[in-house]
Amino acid sequence: MKRHIDLQDTPQTGTPAKNIRKSTDERRRRVFVEALELMGSIGVYEHEHRDRQLIVVSLSLDVIDTYDGESDRLADVYDYDIAIAAIRETVESGHFNLIETLAEAIATAVLGDPRVLMTRVRIEKPAVLTACRSIGIEIERTSV
């Protein structure tokens, strides 16, 4: 396990201080939203423009935050409600012809938060084909 020792708090004896901070790598975590079901306007066909349909969105985020493993404060972590709000706002923002376009818009929205390093967005349309449970796409994007 990587550790960063704060030298200002290290006693002259050379023994590491008690307040050892976790390195940046150790403050990375994955936040996910699995199978969020929303009604949205998506598709290229006339009936898809007319009628909203079920869209299932899953999202995985690699984030970096200031959580020290002990604080138990929401302000120290990336709140998954932020991701859920970004998904809802994007889906509800208007019609999308392609699920690829919707996935890119969601990725752009969540990557706007500087704590998000990478996202994987999965969009499914479960009611498209009766012969299968779902169709969809998945993309992965990183922050610049």
C-alpha cells in the first residue's frame, strides 16, 4: 500500500507520524449507477419520435476525492446523486436519434466534474426486440 508521510509531522526520531495521508492513487474509487430506468425520447423511427420509451442507463465512474477513510462526511466523496442528476437531466433534455449520442452527452456531463477521471456509460433499450432482453451500446471516456 502506497503511503505519503507528511514530514512536518514526523518526529525527529525518524519514526513516521500518526497522520499518514493516503496517496492520490489510494483516493481513487469507482462509483457506479446500475440499471437506472428512465422514460426518454430516443430513436430514428417516427413512432420513437412520437412515443417515449424505456431507457436503461448504467454508469461507472473512476473518481478522485478527499475521503480519508474515517470522516464519514458526504462532502468528502463524490456523491452518486450528482451522477444520477446528470443522467436524468441529459435524458430529459430532448430527443436523441441515436443511443450513441445520448451516451456521449451523459459522458460529457459527468466528466465536467474535475473529480471524475473516467466514465463508462451503458445505454440499453429493452423494448426494441422481443427476441432479446435488450439492445444497447457502451462507451468509455476519460477526462482531458
